[in-house]
Amino acid sequence: MSERFRVVGGARLHGSVTVVGAKNSALKLMAGALLAVGRTRLTNVPGIVDVTIMAELLRRLGAAVDWDPATGVVEIDVPERIGHRADYQLVRALRASICVLGPLVARVGEADVAVPGGDAIGSRGLDLHAEGLEALGAKVHVAHGYLIAAAPQGLHGADIRLEFPSVGATENVLMAAVLAPGHTRIDNAAREPEIVDIAAFLVAMGAQVTGAGTSTIEIEGVEALRPTEHTVVPDRVAAGSWAFAAATTGGDVEVVGGIAAHLQLALDLLSGAGASVTTTESGFRVVGAPYRPRSIDVATLPYPGFPTDLQPFAITYDAVADGSAMVTENLFEARFRTVQELARLGADARIDGHHVMVHGVPQLSGAPVEASDIRAGAALVLAGLVADGVTTVSGAHHVDRGYDQFELQMQALGAEVTREPDDELYG
């Protein structure tokens, strides 16, 4: 049975919340384990549904996976011979599964990966993945819903310039290149902390990688990698969503495990609009303004720009902030689906192309709404906290893909958020 969140408005979040490893890193590290025969151990892995899906995908490829959500430990035992086909049944539920493409081509010389599904946040072209692998010597084409890559003669180093600093393409090319003889240079590479994390993981496995975190990554191919143990970098998107939660509700939240440097632009915007942001021994703390916060203009860009995953939280914040603001989405064309749901709650927000003009209102009004993706769902729960009355957010399963026991974390901060069966037709 589907579930929804029931949110009672009026809470100012107060206390501490712990963020664990980044979803967007953990899933890629699990795929990267395929590069080495033997047992790789990952710690600080988030207890979310997506990890369960990725674990099953790796099992179907022949690996043995032990996953304990309670401890955050994943152990992946990779045999000498692994499969090369990632079926649609699993891939459709998890876009991140495309990241097995690079490791499979590098390890077994071929990969058949179903064209992914996942969140409804716009098209994500796979052309950059294909072009990068082709530069390394693979032949890539799409047939019957699968992206098929083969390198019967093996891969080789190459100079690659990405047309756009795609995180997924950077990861796939990086993980393929570490076993490709010769020198590979990736220009206009993604610079996200998760890329740095994956590079550190690969280096611990014996890869030769430099420049991760800059726009140019250099790789010297090696013959083989060895299994390793690695701790997943903290989730900056989850940390950022709690920062916005504190600022939006006028609360006081310490984000334990959060790395402020990974969220510099977002935290600077909140600070400039009236919130107090300080680093602590174990993370950072956000205290909402003692008055109605000022609105902020936001434009999403690749790291170190404002993260697209935090855009729904920025719109929710602006919906109740003092003033008018423009939120611009430069990465995904369908990521404004949150806006129509916020309008049901009384937000004054209008979409114009890839911009949203938001005029803040003093308070939203509780109503039934529906989540379309992970961050939209969490942002709508947050909107319910600054709404009068009760808000229900259908599609709780979306939020489960990015947050571990989200309602319990909210309750620990003083919010009245519960999970209930959703047997009503939405609309």
C-alpha cells in the first residue's frame, strides 16, 4: 500500500540531526567495487531504498553483497567472472545504475545497461557517457531499450573534453579509464565532492588519478585494482535540506556530519538573508532569522554553484519569505513540478520557462499534495510545517530513496510529521 506523510503546521525545528554518507557517492562507489576482484567494504552508507536496489543489481551481475542498514556497512565480494547486463527491471527504478557502465566495460569489455528511469525531473541525455567511452575505444549504441557498449580490443587512454560537466559522465569515464592502458585526460570534468570521493576510493584501490575536484582529471591506466575499505563522504544535499529547513521554519538546527565547505554558496545565501550559520566541531549550525526571512534569488549550476537538488527547498523558503525572488533552473527542465503543488498550499509562484517568480506570503495553507521526486517530497513536507493546518504529502516512497526514516528525523526536531497509509485518490 502506498504511504504519505501527515504534517501538522506550525513547528520551528530545533535540535540536531545527523547526515550520513551521500547517496550520490555511495551508489557509484558500489558500482566501482566491480573494478577489483575480492571483497570491498564501504562504511557510512545511507540506509535508503536506492542502496537496496543497487545491491540487488550487483548481485544479478554475480557479486555477493552484504548490506546492513543499521550499521551503514556494505561489503561487496566480486568474483573473477561477472555478468555484463543490467536489466530494466532494476535500472528503471534507479537512474544511478547507469554508473555500472564504465566499470563493466573496463572489467569485462562489454556492458548492456537498460536506459534508466527514476525521478521525474527531466531528461538526462546519455550522449556524454557514450562519447566518453567511445573516445576510450568502446563502440556504443542503443538497441531495444539498452545502452550497449563493447570494447573487444580493450580500452586505451584518450584526451576527452566533456561538452557539459556531467557528474554521471565524469564518473563513468573515470571508472573506465583507470584500467585503460595509457594516459587519459578529462577536461570540463564535474567538480562535485562526490567525484573527489570516488577518485579517493579508486586511488585506495591502486588507481593513478589526480585533479579530482578541479575541471581537469588525469588518469594513468593500471593493469589491475585491488579491493579496499572506504568511508562515504557525508551527504551535502541532505545537509543542505536541513539548513533550509532551519531557515524556513525560523528554527535552530545543528547538522551533525555536514560539511559547510561543500555548501558554501547555499549557506552564504541563507546567511545574507538573515539566518545565522556557524561551523561546529561536528558539522554546522543554522539558526533562522528572528524575523521573517528575506527572499533569495537562486540559479542552479554545476558545483560549486547552487545544487539543483536544493532548488525545491529554495522555492519553498521563498514561498514564505519577505519579498519576491527569481529561481532559475539551468540543469533539468522538468524540475518545477514542485511549484504546482506549492500553489495548492497557497504559494504565489509562477513558472516562466526555466524561471520561477516567487512572491512570499506570510503563511501557507494546509492541503493534500503529491511528491514527484526525492527532494520535492522532502520540500513539500517542509512546506507543510509553515502551513496552517494539516498537509498530506503523497508519494512517501520517493523521499525514502534519499532520506533514512525522514519522519523520525523530523519528529526528533520537534515537528509533528507522521507516516500513514495513502488509500485516497489524489486530486
